[in-house]
Amino acid sequence: MTEIKTVQPDAKGRIALGALAKGISSFVITEDADGRIILDPRVEIPAREQWLFKNKPAMKQVQKGLKDSAKGKISKRNEFN
């Protein structure tokens, strides 16, 4: 594990994460047997997009499409209306 920086809690026990928390909506906090506090970052998705994460075949198609696009494997189709 790489140490990024050392921080000190303020008078109320708060720690500012600053840029380390960019794009993160919440953290799950756990404490291991050695007393280390572990922050597991979470991001939220809109409820209307939750279906995609529950539909494995659809998610595989989206991931394949993204990989193909990154490789330049794209084709133009008629516009969807």
C-alpha cells in the first residue's frame, strides 16, 4: 500500500480528503484487526441506470462496444429518431 499523505483530524475529529475524494459520493468505513481505518470509496448511479448493472448480457454488450470504440472499430449507422 502506498502512503499518499499524512493528515491530522481537526478539533471535531474530521479529516479533509480534498482531491482524494474527487468523484466519490460516499465511503464505507471499516476497521481491521490492527486498528487501521479503511475507507472504501463508493459512487452512486442514477436509479434509471440501475437496470444495466443488473442485466449482465446488456452490460457485456456495452463493455464490448466501449472496447471496440476505443480500438477504432466503429461504423456509422442511420440516426436514431
